[in-house]
Amino acid sequence: MEQMTICIDISRCTACRACQVACKNWNQLKAEQTENRGSHENPPDLSGQTWNRIVFMETRISNDGIDWAFFSERCRHCDDPPCIEASESVPGAIIRHDSGAVLFTEKTQQLEYDDVLSYCPYDIPRKDKATGRINKCTMCVDRVTHGLKPACVTACSTGALNFGPRPEMLRFIEARIKALGGDANIYPGEDHNTIWILPENRKRYPLAQAMEVRRPYRRAARGKSGAVLAGVLLTAGLVKFRERVQPNPSEEKAGQ
Ligand code: SF4
Ligand code: SF4
Ligand code: SF4
């Protein structure tokens, strides 16, 4: 089948989290006990049972003003997925589907979780404690191969989540960036099948920044002495990200 792409326009995300619920519902993933962390953000992290979550970013802009931004965190479905390199010892454990989806199969139970995680520049794979399987977003390939959109896209009522053939999505992204103007840009890049539209400079989005720091470290993870320095940079980036991660929302609404 043709290559497909999810486009996440965060200028249209209202943090309603219908996408989180739809993902759980379609994929029959369990609810998980969480606790109030002083933030509207919930759950606090991806897990073996949570493959998509809305990250809240809050910046105080005046004594009584708060600027919020939201980031739908999930697998990037990389065109050239580094995580596949971690599955060389178990053929078929991680595969790239014609649709562009990168899929973790039941054979991931035979892989070392830490090794797989170290190959993902974006900190996405999570091990399911009950099954030992390593999980993440599947791009709803079981729906997509039957002509349906991913469950999260279907649930999104604002037009923040969009899905379609890759050339169509790239044209959509180009037009949207032009319409937003200013510092609007894409993340992480066109060599992925999940692409975010950022309405402002990516410095506004600490998650994107932290992951950029992490990327070179992870790709060079196996036996590189430079990993120590990169690890320090990674830690600094993630600490900065975690310090800033708290509640936050967006602007306009549109239907897909
Ligand atoms: S991406 Fe859509 S469904 Fe998900 S939180 Fe944002 S507006 Fe809601
Ligand atoms: S984001 Fe991570 S888990 Fe997803 S395809 Fe890329 S390397 Fe693999
Ligand atoms: S594409 Fe499917 S598996 Fe991925 S986040 Fe959306 S609903 Fe979940």
C-alpha cells in the first residue's frame, strides 16, 4: 500500500485528550492509576499500556498570565528507524510496514528492553510489565490497511490530527506552515511518518529540544566514547524539559 503520514498541527490542539482515550479504546489498553502532580497533564509518561499522551507545557508570561502549549507525544514512525537496529538478533521483532508504520511484534519479548530504548532517539518504546512485550503506537495499521484512519485521528474534532497519503500530507503541511507564518516549522522532519506542525520556533517546545539533544547520543549508542559527553547533554536537556513541563492549550479550531 502507499506510504501514509500522520500530521499533528499543535496550533489546533486543545488538549481534550480524546486521542488518548481513542487509542486506549481501539487498542484495548488498560487504564492506569495515576496521581495528581499539580498539573493538568495526565498520565505522566508513555507506558506499555499508553501509546499516546498530551504533554502540557506552561510558561508564565506575566503575573496573571500563563501561556500553554500542547504536544501529542508518540512514535515518530521514522523512515529509517534506528530501533530496527536493536532487533537484528531477533528477525521480525521490529518491522517497517509498507504504510510507513514501524511495528513492534510479539517477538520483542525476546529483545533487551534497555537496548531497544537506547536506539530510539525519542524515548518512545515502553515494556509492558504483564506480557514482557515492548509496545508503542502502531499507526493503527490494523485500521489503516482496511481503509480507516487511525483511531486517534478519527476522535480529534479540532483538526489537530490529520492523516493521509504522504504526498498529500506534505502538501497539507506546506500550506499550513505558510498560513501560520512567522516561525512556524515542522518537527522532527520530513523523514518521519508522524510529523508535527509547530506554530512557533521549536525553542518554545522543550520536548522537541530535549529530543534533539538525545538524538545523536542514541544513534551512536553502541560503543562510542563520545556517548559520555552526549549523555551529559541529554541529561541537561531532559532535566530542563521536566522542569518546564506543567499544564498548558491552543488556539484556533478546524475540522479535518
Ligand atoms: S490532538 Fe486532537 S484529540 Fe488529541 S488532545 Fe489535541 S485536540 Fe484533543
Ligand atoms: S520514534 Fe523511536 S520507536 Fe518510533 S520508529 Fe523512530 S526509533 Fe522507532
Ligand atoms: S495511531 Fe493508533 S496506536 Fe498510534 S496513537 Fe493513534 S490510536 Fe494510538
